[in-house]
Amino acid sequence: MIDRFTPIHDPNDPRIEPYRNQRDAWLKAAHNPDAPKSESVQPTKDPLFITEGSLVLEHHTASRYPLHSVLIDESKTQSHTELLETIPESVPIYTAARPILDQITGYPIHRGLLAAGHRIKQPPLSDLLNSARALVILEDLANHDNLGSVFRSVAALCGTGVPVLLSPRCCDPLYRKSLRVSMGHALTIPYTQIQEQSDWIPTLTTVKDAGFTTLALTPARDALDIEQIAQETTKNTLPAPKLALMLGAEGPGLTPESIQAASHKVKIPLASTADSLNISVAAAVALHRLIPPQG
């Protein structure tokens, strides 16, 4: 393993270009082949994303996303020996002293471990729906913590067979912070993001036509109690056998158009002292109550 390490002494070394001055929003726009094109930001031939920390790297190495390289604090190589031994021989492992590492990234890397991964094409919507036993639909989530937390809940509470569908205005699941909060599960849970806003409501109709009962999570007074939905699921009396949970952004929630497109409005009963739940908490409650774990 020691022979595999490539020391980096110059923060301007071109071999560690993906890690330099981390700006993930720019990284996504510049590298993601599905990102909107503009004159100021041109796509490159090698679409990348960055993962941070050993737990996320464990999921990265087990995912479908090929590793590009690893960059680690030279003082942490011994403590991460077992993990580093899982890295394919073709993937370079760069080491750097902490001061050099901080100069490379532009901020202190407290976990001392980064990896670059190659982005891959998202599965088409038809593949996502055909393979799903249930679905999570997220509309306009712009908070990376909330997005990552939902992916983590899907993995922990559902296991396999529950992919995620994202609206065009959702933030990037492969943004470094989203990945960290998801504990790397955004790399293992299949997802597809619709690219055009005009396609969003028709997509919700497509989901229903594919055999899903779409449930719009909302605190609205006229929404059905989630317990009633759970009972109807047990009795197989819903319009379609598979469930698709729809959740909107923190604050505004689902748009009226999306709620209108849903099969049912559903609420989680709350104490009179509060009017809503955090989106990631609401997702976890609904997943736990309505979608049994598998795998």
C-alpha cells in the first residue's frame, strides 16, 4: 500500500486539479453533462464530484460511480489502511501534509480525506419507475442538508427498491455537503432529476400512470391522516398498489399544482403547539409508517 501513495508537495500540482479551491456549485455546473450550458461555464470531458470522509468513501467504493482519485492527509494514512486497500489499483492515492492540503482545497479539511468520482448518467424515468416498489418525489429542495437527510432516511428505513425523483429546482445530491449528510447513500440510492420545469407536472402524471398512488405530504387541514393511508395500504384499497411520497421544500412545501396532481393529500398529525415538521423529519416519519424495509 505504501508504494501506491503519491506525495504532493506543491498545491498547484496539476494532478490534484479536481480538489483545488472547492466550489461545488461551480463543479457541478462545469462538469455535469446534464447541467444547462452557458457561455460562461463550459462542460468538460470528465464530469466529477467530490466526496469527503471515510464513511462516504466506503459507500463511494461500493457504488456504481467510478473513483477518479483519492487525496488524504499524510498523517491519516495509517488509520485508514483498511479502507485504502479497497481502492482499485488504477486509482491514484495522493497524500499531502495538512498545510498543503488546506492550500489545495481552500478550507480546512477536518476529516483529512477527499475523493473525486466520475459522474454517470442518471437512469431514465422509465427505468426508475419499472424497478421501484415505491418512490420518493422531492420538489424544489434547495437545502443540501435536507436533501442529504432524505436520502439517508430512504436507505435506512426502506433499504432497496425505493429510488428518488427530483424536480428541476432541487439541489445536487452529489454536492459534497449533501453526500456527507446522506452518509454516502446518495451514491447508492438511484435517482433521476427532471431537467425542464415544464415537464414536472406531466412527470407526476406519468408516475401515476405507471401504477403509483401519489401522496402529497402537507399539513393542510383537509388532508387525510397518514394512519388512514396506512390502513388502506394494508387493505389494498388505494388507486394503485405502489406508493409515491411527494415532499416539498422547507417553508413553502409542495406547489399547489403538484398537490393538485397527487392522488391524495396526506398529513402527519401534530400537536397544537406546532404547525409543521422539518422536511427530512416528515419524510422519515412517512417512510417508516408507509413503506416497509427490504434488503
